[in-house]
Amino acid sequence: MKKLWTNTVPGKDRNADLIFHYHQELPKLLRGYHKCTKEDAVKLAALILRVRFGESKAELQAIPNLLHELIPIDVIKIQNPNEWKKAIITAHNQENGVNCENAKISFLKFVYKWPTFGSAFFEVKQNGDTNFPEHLLIAINKNGVSLIDPVTKEILVTHPFTRISNWSSGNTYFHMTIGNLVRGSKLLCETPLGYKMDDLLTSYISLMLSNINKQKVLTNTRIK
């Protein structure tokens, strides 16, 4: 399992893409964590089929029964199973000659364009901030901590790591302070996964500080 997705570019490390990256990103898509259009879902479903069955077309008739393994759960309801089947088969035919491995790379290159690529997602209930819905989807990635509307999947705000001044967690909560400790805003979340959010945030910020220190050393060395 890849923890920190800082320099992950699909196609750069083919083995990592095939063994780790694809299999970590696929469940996030199917759980409906990304903002995904119907057209995007069709394209990705055709690639997922290629990954699973190669160039075989025998399984295409079973698409209506496989939708939960092909289409994000929040997008399935957009149209009926037969309409999905027709659209996915058309897209599948357009990918003629694409083998299993290349389909994985193509899948990753497609979702790489989304701002939520490489995120760890957490479903939380927030208290106190009336600017945001009570239930939030939080994405932690190389850009910082994003608060996402769980219905529309719109990113409401992204807090870069440089703006996060304090955070804490327990068995049932995760708390985070953005900006100045005295005048900053606080995000208070109810979640059983606070310890995971805490660990991930700590790891990303430690890496960021380490990189800043390395850059300072390099700069000082050049000046001398």
C-alpha cells in the first residue's frame, strides 16, 4: 500500500502502477469519492473491463450484472443498466487492441487529471462550522486537506499543509486548526478513523518540512 502520493506520475514507474497504484485507486473510484461524469465513468468502465477480461468480449453481455464493479456507486443511478451496457460496449470497442497492463496505465493517467487523485478519503461528521454541510468527505493528498461535499463531490476548500497549525485525534474524533492558533478556524470532526487522519497528516507535513530543510542546506551550500 502506497501511503504518501507526492511524486506519483502514472507511466513513470510501470511496475508500481501495475502492482500498487491501480489496485489502490480503483476502489476509491467505485466508492464514489471522485467527481466523475457519466462520460468519464463509461471510459473508465471500458478500461476496467480490459483489465479484468483482456480482449475477450464474452463477458460484455453480463455488464448489467457487473455495474457495481465498473461504475462509481453514486453515478450508477444516472441511467438504466441497458443504457450503461450499450455505452460501455461502444467505449470498449474503441479501445481495441489495449491489453490488461496498458489498460491499467490508461486508467491511472485518466484519473491523474483529477485534483483528488492519490487521496486518502475519510467520511466524517463535522461540528460547529455552518459554512459546510454536517457530513463531509475529507481528502488528504499532496496538496493538503480538502473538504468535499459528499453529494456533489465539489471541493469546498483545500487547506495547504503550510496553513495547518495544529491537529489532534482520539478514538472518536479528529480536530484541526487552520491558520493562527489564536485567531485561526477549527475543524471538529466525529470519526472513528481520527488516528489514521492524524498519522497521514503528520507524515505529509514531516516530509514537507524535510524537503524544505534539504532545500535550505542546498541553498546555503551554493552561497558558500
